[in-house]
Amino acid sequence: MKEIILYPIHSVVSLFEHIGRYCDLMIKTLRSFRTWHLYLGFLPEHMIKLGISTIPIVIVTGLFSGMVTTVQTAYQLESGFIPDSYVGGIVGVTVLMELSPMITALVMTGRVGASIAAEIGTMRVSEQIDALEILSFDPVSFLILPRIISGAIMFPVMIVIADLFGILGGYLAATISLGITPFNYIYGLRDWFMPWNAIFGIIKAFYFGIAITSIACYYGFYTSGGAEGVGKSTTQTVVASCITVVILDYLLAAILL
Amino acid sequence: MININNMSKSFDNRVILRNISFSINKGDKIAIIGQSGIGKSVLLKSIIGLLNPDDGDIFIDEQNINNISFRKLQKLRSKFGMVFQFGALFDSMTVGENISLALQKLTNFDKSEISDKITVSLKEVNMEGTEEKIPSELSGGMKKRVGIARAIALNPKYMFYDEPTTGLDPIMTDSINRLINNFHSKGDVTSIIVTHEMKTVRDVSDRVLMLHNGKIQFNGSTEDLFCSVDPIVMAFLNGDSTYEA
């Protein structure tokens, strides 16, 4: 009974502990910018791992999220009084502002975040991080900084790709299965298009990239307890990143729109 | 020289080390022994600054490593070489890259000098020709030997070995013991070996420190250890699990 009553208190204390340690690690990461030139060589490798290798997943999720948005938008506008071109317009705005950044971020949480947490966590439990320290490397600069920079650079690139394929998916669904003419779809798309919508999506991607990679690095870096600990860190990374992405999504919308 | 003064360390209210004090002189070959989980590796990791003691001071070459900046600690660590229990080789790098990583950062060697150094280090541990292999292709003993090659490539003043022979067959154990002795005899090196293998203690160390219940139970020469009449030491040496201190 006592445990049940104390559980929420322990959870809140634990949350603040995590936030405190995360902030401490991020301060160390910012400080390690002084030695960034030593680790610049590792950046391309991380950018490839984080970005290039995830392009196929981004294309598939972007394509199908665009397609399903088109079908559902058309279903909502079935009355016949609303022009077909509205479908293109609504899909364009939705994909650029919300769907691409959000779905891509959630997919990247599972693909990239989990992979980073597992990799760094394994390094921790197999004493590779200790070995780095003994070899006079700063593990924060060596392991965390390049990954966060790669996330900040590559996530916006991924979102642009997801935007393109989301709109393409919408176009394919509209013209092939809904009978909307290519002219109407593109007319609506162009008519509703505002550059800020695309920029807003890219800004979100930048913050999502930093959040997902830094949370993954945090959980990986403080892994303990062998293989079970690595699994736990990976799960915690996915859960914490998903929650953070949703909260950030709201905050950025509230601040920037 | 390493001086440890009244060092204590606890984890989750469990006292692991309690007011430990001892010193290690230049050129010593000291084995730290004791039962599993008694705090041998904690002591080793505290000496090299990977863990902070709760109390007490650790001096290495007259520098208190608990009070120095991270940068100074990194500089001090350039004098250290460490062989980890399971090798701790970087999975994503080849054997050659594992050895060259620190050489690139800590020395002014050019590419050909680094390549020569890798070859020499691997030859010293009888692992020549494995530069392009990745750690997952190596056995446990080979990983430990590469770990030794990585450590000795930097010509450290202090060599730390964490369970260097645990889990190895007798031949490989002998081979690792010889490597430790060879490297020690080559230069002005101080070796600290954490182990619970009596063969390693006998073959390698000239001084032994035995930990028991968070304290130093024995601190003396290897010969004295094997002649000790202390019941706790005798129980450990004889592998007598029925004795309880």
C-alpha cells in the first residue's frame, strides 16, 4: 500500500533527476565545442548513418502519409460544393507543417534514437567509454557532440525528402484513386502554398533532430546493468523521445505561429 | 608514485572500500587480489580517475586526481595504459584503428610512424598481421592481447590490468603473464594487476594487496602472501568457502 502511494512521488523525483542529469550532460556537450575540430572527422560517418541510411524509411512513410491524407481529405470534402483543388491545398499545408516533421521524427526516434542509445549503451557496459577516457579522449566530445550535430543537420534534410514524397504520394492517390485531375491537385497545392509553412517544418525538424539524438545519447551514456540495461535504455529513449517530440511540436507551434 | 590516503567508496549505501591507505612505488609490480565483488576493480578505477572516491585522496606523481581539472586529468592519463577485463576494444574499428586512435591524438607521429608503431605493438603481443581484423573476429584471449598492444603503444609509465587472465585457458594465461612481465622489464613501468588467479599472482607480482570486507587484509611481498598464517588469507589461497571471517 505504502509503495502504491509513494510510486507517483518516486516517479516525479526520478523525472527531475533525469532532467537534471540530462542538462548536466548537455552543458558538458556545449563545453566540449572547444575541441570540436578533433572530432570533425567523425561527422560524415554519423551523417551517413543517421541520414543516408534512413532515406528509404523516410521515403516510404512520407509517400504513404501523403497518400492517406489525400484520401481522408477527399472523404471530408465529398459534398461536391468544394472544389477538388482544395484537396491539393490541404494536403500540401498538412504535409509541410505537421505530417512530415512529426511522422518522420517518430520514425527516426525508433530508427536513429534507439540505434544511438543501443550503440553508446553497449560501449558503456563493455567499458569502451572507460577505455576512451583512459586514452585521454573526452567521451562527450567523441560520442555525443558529433551525433547531435549530425542530427541537427540531417533531420531537416530528411524532412525535405519526406515533404517531397508526401506531396508526391498525395498526387498519386489523388490522380490514380480519386479521379482528381493533376491540374486541380497542383493548382490547389500552389494556391495554398506559403514558404513559411515549409520553413516552419524545417525549423521543427532541426529541434526534433537535436532532441532525439541528445536524449538517445543521454540514455546510452548512463546505461548500466549489462545487456538488460542496454535494452532498458533503448526503450526509455524511444518513450522519452516520442513524448518530447509531441511536446516540442506544440511549443514550437505556439511560439512560431 | 601512487599514494592512496583513507579512501572510501560506497554504492547505494553499501560500503565497498573503507579507509583504504597504501602506496605504490615506482617500478612496483603489485597484484590486488580478493573475492569477486570485493572492490578490486572499484579501487583500480578510482586510481585512474574513472570513479570518484566518497572520501580520501589519491595522489599520482604528487597530483591529487580528485581535485584536478578534467584537462589535467586527461594529461595525466597519457601516462596510463589500461587493459580491461574483456579488452574493451572499439567494435566499429579494426585492430589497427583501435591502436592508432590514441597515437593520432597524443603523439606527433606521421602516418608511416603510426603504422610502424602498430606493427611493433602487435608483434610484441604475437598478433602480427591482424591489423585489418575487427574485434568480433577475435577470441577472448586475442582481444586481451590487442588490448595490451593498444595500451603499450603509448609507452605508459603506469600499466593497469583488470583481470587480465580471467576466463582464459592455462596456455593463454601463461602467455598474458609473460607479456605483462616482458613489458614491465622493458622500461620504467609501474604495473598494477587486479586478479584472483593465483598463477598470475605467483608469476607476475612482487607485491600483493589483498582486500577483504572493504579493508586491506594483506599488504606485503608475494612470498609472504603464500607463507601467511592469516586464516582469511589462507582461506582465500586455498579456495576454502567454509571459512567466514
